[in-house]
Amino acid sequence: MKTKTFISAIVLAAVAVSGSSALAKGPRPTFQELDADGDGQVTQAEIAAHRNQKFTAADTDGDGQLSVEEMQAAAQAKAGERVSKMFEKHDANSDGFLSEDELPKPRRASKMFERIDADGNGSISEQEYADAKDRMGRKHKRHQKSDTDNN
């Protein structure tokens, strides 16, 4: 039961993460995806065409606008793809389930912990947590502003 709950949490997190940015951000496309004509160069027109293709795919009723339902459907489809890829990659015994041992280990968790643990005492205080959350919020706002400035 513990494993089922854990896997459910992973799936829910994947939906939440991809749902909030299914079209606006999402995973970065590969160079090959952007280089539509395969000439080894990516033009602004190819980037615009890629963005338009994502929009058109999500605009299932073809009205030129995205509804909440269309955005949610696009996000759920993307989350489903990610979960399928996760299973393909990590289900070592191919039983259709991920045990706790098969789940990917966090790559940078200890470094993140060390950065948040400002006084280095091996635990994170409420203040250290709040400070880290504040720093991340400021960083996120700067990143959003630079994305807006580049459009």
C-alpha cells in the first residue's frame, strides 16, 4: 500500500508540474525538433513554427483559442507520456510496477539540503526554510521577467 501511495504521489506531481506549464514552458525541445528542415541551423521561423504546432495540437476544437479544458487535456497527455517513459526506464523487472528500489534517486537532493541548511548544523530550521523559499521566489520572478522581456 505504501508503494501505491508513493507512485500515486509521483503521478500526481507529474500532472501538476506539467499541467501548470504544458504549453508555456514544458520541457525544452531538442535541437532536432526545432531544426524542422534538418539543415543544422535553427531559425526564428522554425522556433515560431514549433510553438504554433504545439498550440495547434492543443487547440482540439480548432477555434484558435485554448480553453482551460484544452490546456488540461494537453497537460494530462504530456504527464501520461512522462509517466510511460519513467516506467520504461526504471521498471527493471518489467512487472508494470515501480518499487521504491526502482525509483530514480534524487540527483541533487543533498546539495539542495546543504544550501538550505545555512548554518550547516545538519537540519533545516523554519527560518532557513522560509529564507530559501523567498530566494527561490525572487529567482523565479526574475526568470519570468527575463522570459517576458525576450518575447
